[in-house]
Amino acid sequence: MKFSYRVNTLEENITEKILASGFGESGIISLAGGTPPLEIPRQYLSRLFNLTEKNVKISQYSSDPRGIKSLRKQIANDLSEEFGFDISYRNILITNGSTAGLFAACQAFINQSDEVLVFSPHWSVYRSQCHLAGGVVKEIALNENCGWEIDFLTLHKGLTNKTKLIVISDPVNPTGTTFSEKSKRQLLSFAKENKQCILLVDETYRHLLAPGVKFQSLVKFSKSTNKIVLCRSFSKDFSMSGFRLGFVYAPVGCIENLARIHLAMNLMAATFSQELGRILYKSKKQITDKYAEEYHKRRILVCDRLDELSDFFSYVEPIGGFFVFPRFNFEMTSIEFFQKALKLGVLIRPGLEFGAGGEKHIRISFTNSTVNINRAFDKLKGLTMI
């Protein structure tokens, strides 16, 4: 078979190959995963199963490919309260996870050879989606010395008349950091000054915060949302990644076009998943607070174990999500570190996977159990003897 050039634009992800290979049977401990490990509380699943007995349509297509109206209204009301202005359900598109929303946005805005500015380090899927749309990715390095904040001098240098999108993750995967209000306001001003630029914003980890941290969306600081496409996910909020549910918030005209692309790609989000999302959304704060508390316990453990190895690792304190992105001072690349750690029985993600700005780093996830996190760090101590 002869495949299209698009296939060749996709990078091979060695970590994902190992994760898919059943590595657990070999005794390897994973600190690489991004799958939420916490269970959906049973009472909510029971409500869903009770609903399936009463409503045969739950196993059918929903009547509106943009999503169940009641769920879209729930989300719109929640965002209205969060952002401080009225939002209509017509501004909401329910998607097959936030990834499908990001993909639809790339397809909607990027023409062949358009440039996309992606802050680095970043989730590698951003690059893949931009390449599939025919775009040219330009990495804009975040400033690690300033807590992984945006370097606006570098951002200005990256801008050309071909720039179409700026992709921003907040909180950031892989660093676990979030941007300051000053940076967010400055980014909005930058986008306003450069009329061709659209901000594609991924806020997947906004609820998984350390105690005392208050997350404020980029949208909250914007007087106009015409420059913003916001993608959010149910996967991390409600530990339901296998149900594939997310949503996009954008101007109505944009939503209509994104819906056409999402329809061609996925038809619609599964009715079953949307009904579960509707049930969980009613108890959003109660559920997400509980998850955030549990992840913070693991966050503290991982950081404590890194602090024990402070001669070899340094890091910016993570305050959101379930990752930390330490810099190592061994004389090796991040791929070499990945390979040596794997030989010791620990799977991590090499920093280069997250773009050029990730080299000399590794991403450590705290989605595994505290017992396995401790076991993994005990094994990693072997690297200090190399």
C-alpha cells in the first residue's frame, strides 16, 4: 500500500509503543502514564446503569451531533458563572475527548504551510495534529528559569505573516505549572495586535490543582472571545478517559464549523458517555476536589523523592495536573536517560518527546500508586551510580 504524505509527518512515540505492549508483566514500573487511575464513584455509575434500563435511546445516536442539549446547557451555565458573562449552549460543542476538539480546530483554521506557534515543552499530539492539517510547527521555548513562563521576546520573534494559530496548554503538560495572570493578559494583547492569530487553548488539567492554587482561565481575562477556541476534557476531571468526552467553547459561528468537521471525523460523542458526563457534572466540585486531594498526596511524594536526589535533579514545583518535569544533570540525552531507566525497570517519558524545549528533562507522572512510586524511585537511584 502507498500511504499519503500525512502518515510520514507523524512521529513514532517509543513510550506509547512500550505502554501498549503489556510491559507490566515484565515487572517494569510506569511513571509515564497519563491515564487517570482513580475510580468514578460507584453511585454515579449506578445512576447511569439505571438510566440505561429506562431509556433504550442511550445506546443510539443522539439527536444533535453537537451534543445533548441538556449537557451543553449545564456546561454553558457553569462557564457563565466561571467567566462572569452569559454563555449560550450554542457556544458549546461536545466532542470525543478534548483531543477531538483540538483536532477539529486545527483542521478548521490551518491551511497548507500556515505556521503554528506551540509553546515548548508541550504535549506531542499538538505537533501531530498541526502537521496533519498541513501546518508548519514553530516551537516557542518557555522560560524555565522563570517557572516555565512565556518569553514574549521569543514569541514576537517567532511571529510571521504566516502565523495562524498559537497553541497553549494551561496547566501545562508536561511541566505541571500554570501561567501567571500577567502572562495571560499579555498573551491576549499579543493576539489582539496580530489579527490573524487564533488562540487554541487546552485546559484539560484545570481542576487538578495543589491546595490554595486558584486557576483562572485565559477566557476570564478576555473582553472578546473571538480570538479564542477553548478545549476542555471530562477525562481528567472525572477520571473517565475511556468514555472519550470533552467539549469546545467558541463563538457560535466557529462552533458550527467545528461541528461539521467533528461530524465528518467522529459523527458525534457517544450518547452513553454524554449521559454519564451529565450525571457527573451535577457533582463536579465534589468529585474534582476529591481527585485533586488524592493527586496532591502523590505530588508531594514524588517531589520529596526528587528532593532526596537533588544533586542529580532540579525542577519547577508542579501545581496542576499529575506531572512533574525535572531537569537532570547526567551527561546524556533524555532518550539515553529513558533507555537507562528502562533497563533499571522504570518507564518514564523522555523530555524530547515534548519538543526541543524538553531536552535534558524527563516527565514523571504520579498516576501510579504510592507503593509503586516509591519502588520506582528506589530503582532510579541506580542511575546515580552510573
